[in-house]
Amino acid sequence: MAQGTKDDPWVLKTAPGTSEYTMYRDESADPPALVCQVGSTKLLYQLRAIDDLRAWLAEQGDWVPLGAADEQKPAAKGTVEAWGRDEGNPVGGWYGLRKGYRGRFGMYLPPLLEELGYVELTHDARNNSVKAI
């Protein structure tokens, strides 16, 4: 498995397997960040999202829909996407750090958690879900 560094990023695929992207930890950022590179687009999420999402999924105890959505679109209630921007989560709102590109949390974080061995993830063409292991 990759080390999750800039020089050795995780190479991941979205849940349906249709798009490849990379992620790596940038612990020198303030706050520490996950850098998600999708083609020429760079998304940034708080690094603590890995542990926070893992804990939240464990609390749910069952399958949770991903519900990926762009920042400008509403997230479906009860989804990973909605939790990743909810004022009730551990960071009090968005895990995304780059204004205008804070969404898609439900698309890009669950495959990383699967790679790390923390979750099960469905890989259907649409409407995928995730569950803590």
C-alpha cells in the first residue's frame, strides 16, 4: 500500500470505479490536510476527517449512503456528504478547506477509508453506501 505522502500518494477510484484520483496527507498545512487531486482539480479536506468519519460510521452501525454532491448543491439528509458539512460534526461544519470545492466529501473520502481497511464500500454504478468494519 502507498504511504499517503506527496511522493507516494494513495491512488484511488471512486466507488463506481469510473474515476481515478490520488490523495495524500499534508501534515504541514494549517490545519493538517488531505490533498485530493482529481485531474487538474485539487480538493483539500481536513486530515482529521479520516478518524472522524471512521468514528461516525461506527456509531451508525449500518450502511450509510454516500450522497456525493458539489458544494453548491444540497446534500441528501443522512448521507456521508451531509455529515461532512453538518454543523453537528466534530469540526462544526465543512471538512472541505477550499472554498468553492468543499463538496464531494462523500465521493472521495470513503474509498480512502476502504483502502485503509476501515470500511466496506459498495461498488455499484450509482447510489453506493459505506459501512464501518
